[in-house]
Amino acid sequence: MSRYAVETLKQDGLTVIKLSDSFSGSIAELLPEVGNNLYSFTTDGREVIKTSISLATLKNEKFASSKYGTPVLSPPNRINKGTFSFLERTYHFPINEPPDYHLHGELSVRAWEVLDCGASDEQGAWVISQLRYGDLPDILDYFPHSLTFTITYRLLDGKLSMDSCIKNEGSGEAPFAYGLHPYFSLPYESDPNLTLQVPAKAEWPITNLSFVTGRPAITELSEAIQQGIALADYPELGCTLLTIDPESDFINRLVLPNAGYTIAYQLDAQFPFVLLFRPSWDQAFSIEPYTYVTDAFNLPYEHELTGAQGIKAGEERRITTSLWIESNT
């Protein structure tokens, strides 16, 4: 009998995909109907990602799908006035965060189609889901590019990987911006010595809404966080934007000394930026990998610095992240 299994369940009237690994005691649960959200991940009895509201609330409450679990974002964060230009075309995204912003795109609120799932000793437990802009005329009205997003979640040897494949199936080059927003469950009250390690190269000056106000620089924080900073005093709703050191291993770590384990989150080199964020509504912390800095197409800096870029017709991007826990001993 395989150590791995995949199940399709019903909860709160919604379809849940459950991946499990009996040897490592790992369970990953996804909600394809609500943004393909990885809303729960436990391993060895440790809650790594935990959603503290019902799945019905996650689906029906405005903004809930971007406040819990693992929202998938395109474009990530905010667009000022919902407007930017790329290759002589001006885009007008809907204002979904009053008074002046478009926030986080459409991927986290849309239903995804499950293409395949399975389990084997060699391949682990996996599920493949997809969302196609070509099937969504309301998105094509303001973003006329047939992008297709295909995500494979795979649980193998206690590690959970997320492979994102983004393909431009249209005829013209499209602006490209992609990010993730995992909320890692942290026991702030019982583990006051929590620390965060990020292989940072520089810090961007930003507003409290994560808009960039200047060029990145080496700062006291960007240097200290390489070895680890305490999270006890990190302010609720506080945010920090960092460029990752391209010569690093791209592994971020949340260290829980009292609990005796560390959450390890490895990014792809195609995610050169991370936004750090502590929510006020849950006991969690976010390490958000982005392909670009917030609202990059509206910044007066070179695109090589900000990550503003395009994806050509027929082009495909693959971006992989991995998540696991390590023993502190």
C-alpha cells in the first residue's frame, strides 16, 4: 500500500482536494473552487498553514480569499488607480479596493478546473489545476491576453512543492506579474522568540500600502534579516519589501525555538522579490514572493531593477516553490 493518497471531499458544500503522506504525517488541503487556495498544510503534526474561518466564509466574504491560506496573485499587490501602460497599450483594471486601487488580481477569487490528480510511491500525491483567461470574457475586456495558469501541487517525502506554469496562448506580448501570498501559522504568544531569516540583498523604501518610494539599498534590516530578526515586535499590518540575493539558496526560514522546529520556504530564482507582511486578523506571517515590486509598470526605474516584464506570445514560464519543516535539533 502506498504511503501517499489523494482524496476528493465535500466540506461546507465545497469540493476539497486532500493530499496525504502517511510516513511524514503530512496533509495538504486545497480549494479549487476558490482560487485554487492551499488553505491548510500540516506535517509531522505541525500546522504550517492554517485557515481559521470556514470554507464557506472563505468563498463568500469579500477579500477573504486573499486573507487566508495561500492566495495566488496576478498581478500581486496594488496597482495605483488600476492603470498602467505596457508596449504602448494602457490597461485599466477594476478598482476593487476603494478609493483608488486594484488589489491582487483575479486568480484568488476564481474557480479553477482540476485536470488531474493521483498518488504513487515514485511521484507522491499530486493535483493539477488550471485557470484560463480565454474562458473569462470579463477579464479579457480589460486584459486582452489569453494567459493560462496551471498549478501542480505535489506532496513528496514530506515536502510540498507548487509548480506554476504560466503560458501566453494569445497573439501578442502581455505584461507579466505573478506572486503568492502564503499565511504561515505562528504561535506568537507561546513562542515569543520567533525569528525570520531571509537571504536579502537590499530593502526597498515603501509606504504602508507597499508602494515603492525610491530605489533599494542595503539597510540595517536587510543585513540583519540574513541571520534572523525577531518577529515579536514586528507591527501588525507592517510590511517590508526586499530583493533576494541572487547568489543565495533562496530559502526563507521561520524559526520557532519553543516548538523546536523551523518552517522552510524555498523560492524560485524567478521570484527575486519578497514582501513581508504581518496580518492583524490572524496569528500568521506572510512571506510573499513576487516577480516584480508593487506597481512596477508605473515606476520611473529601469525594468531590470523592478521586475517589470512581458511574456511573449507562445512563451511559457515555470516557477516552483517548496515548503517543509526542519527540526531545530
